[in-house]
Amino acid sequence: MLNKLILEKNIKNEGKKGVPYATEKQKLIERANWRTFKPVIDYKKCIKCGMCWLHCPDSAYTFNKKGFPECDGKVCKGCLLCVQICPVKAISVEQERGKK
């Protein structure tokens, strides 16, 4: 079913050439129910570079009105690639509540 959702016609460009983001239908696929760890952004350290958004395989990141990235907890699968890619280490790891 996932292959049917990821079609070229379903992928749109959000103003950054060649960089797709998930459609609303794709965002309905919740992945957080099996995630053990989640990313947490320290906005005091964040430089708004967008690297987390660019490298997120799930398109879980969007930008708020102030230009800061925000991670959609329902879409994020917890791969933590954003933690590794952040140039200023503004993203840390937090364990999901109730999971050990």
C-alpha cells in the first residue's frame, strides 16, 4: 500500500528545488506507535539551516512561522538521522514515555 502512496504525482515541491515533502495522505501513516526514541529540538541552539528537514526520510519536519523546524511526532519513525546530521547539535534524543 505504501508504494501506491509514493508516486511522483503525489510528491510536491515546497519551494526548494528538487526536495519533496509528504502529501497529507502520506502523513496519515502513523509510525510513532513503534518508535522507542524521538528527536527533541533545542531552539536556543538551532540556526534554522533546514538540514533536518532535508535529510528526514519520512518528511516529518516542517517549519513554523519563525522559521524553526518542527518534527511531527506522528510521522517520525525515530531513525534519528536528524540528530546525526545537525551541524550545531541542536537536536537531542529522548526516550518515549512508557517504553524501555
